[in-house]
Amino acid sequence: MARVLVGVKRVIDYAVKIRVKPDKSGVVTDGVKHSMNPFDEIAIEEAVRLKEKKLASEIIAVSCGPTQSQEVIRTALAMGADKGIHVEVSGKDYETLQPIHVSKILAKIAQNEKVDMVIVGKQAIDDDSNQTAQMTAAVLDWPQATFASKVEKGDKEITVTREVDGGLETIKCKLPVVISADLRLNEPRYATLPNIMKAKKKPIAKVTPKDLGVDVSPRITVVSVEDPPVREPGVILPDVDALVAKLKEGGHV
């Protein structure tokens, strides 16, 4: 049976209205509700379902970030993961942590834990990078199955249905493999109170990027973060002639 590593990220909750800092260096995070990245919830759910089908033997949840990141690891443990690993990154290092760093961290842990499968959400809802799965597969030199909407595991290979622009694509990959979960892969379960209590007793190991031999020096510099432009209100026009005149006025035709 496969050992599965799942990446989970702590992000600003999807229901929170994002506010940009006055100095445009980023978004306001202090005093703001955080939760697990929704796509990572789908990744955890898929790993748990594999275990319930006796296709996975152990699920390891990993999160990179400050001490508060242990909250999302506990959520993953309550959903069914067996143990957690918290890669402690805080302060300026966390503010400039990028997918290339997370990919190297996940790859190193995957090698150390001798896992057969890495599952992550296709993207995080805070930065929308959609890079971690692809980069992790590249660092490990493993096959990758991204944007998965269906996963079927065999003895030494998996069949994955991918969501692509033209519809659906079905591919086969040999294990070990890196998978990124798309929205329609499954519907994550809610953690029950008994499982939340049990999760408090499950182990969470703590390491640093330095322990893993990963340099987290920033590769890019954020120049400015700004609110999207305010959309102008619509106008109801009486007829086609007025519409054409309005388009000409705006330089659209």
C-alpha cells in the first residue's frame, strides 16, 4: 500500500474580504480569519478515501509557515491524516516564501519519508500560483498528474482524469507520482468532534527549512500589491443607434 504525503496551506479564509496594506507591500493578515486552502482540503479528502479503500497505508500532512500553520495540520489530522510535519517558516522568510521553496521542502520530505504519492491542491487561493505540484515533480523527477478530477490507483500505477481546456484527459502514471487536486475531484468531509479530539493526540513533528537543507532566500521581489480597478456602472441605452454612438465615443469601434 502507498504512503501519501499531502501539502496543506494556511490561507486567508475564502469568505473574508481582502484588504491591501496602505504601503502596498501585501495584504492585511493580522486579525484576519485563516483556514485551510480549499484545494488542499480536496487533496486530504482524496488521500483519506484512498486509505479507506485500503490503497494507502499512511497519510502525512505537511504545512510550511508560522506556528499558526499547525491549525491546518490539526484539521488535516481530524479529517483522517495519520501524522503531521510542520516546517516552521516565520517573519520575513514567510512573507517571501515562494512555490520553488515549498516544492524543494516537499520533495525533501517525500524522500525522507519514502512516500509513493504526493498530493497537493492545484493552487492556493491567496497567490493563485499553480506551481507547487509541477515544481515538486520536477525536483523529484517523478511523473505528474495535475488538475485531477478522478484518481484510480492500481498496483504500480494510477489512472488520472485531468481537467483541461478542451474537456477531460485521461493519463496513466507509474508510482511514485505527484498529483494536484482540482475542484471536482471530491467533496471534502467535515471533521467530526470525536475526530477533532483524536487529532489532538496525533503527532506533529517540527522542522525548519535549514534542517532539510533548503535555502528560502527570495527569488523574486514584490514591487506592489494593489486593489483591482473599480468597475464602472452599466448604462441602459434606448436603441442600437445610441449603442453605436456610445461605442464610438469610447473609442471601441
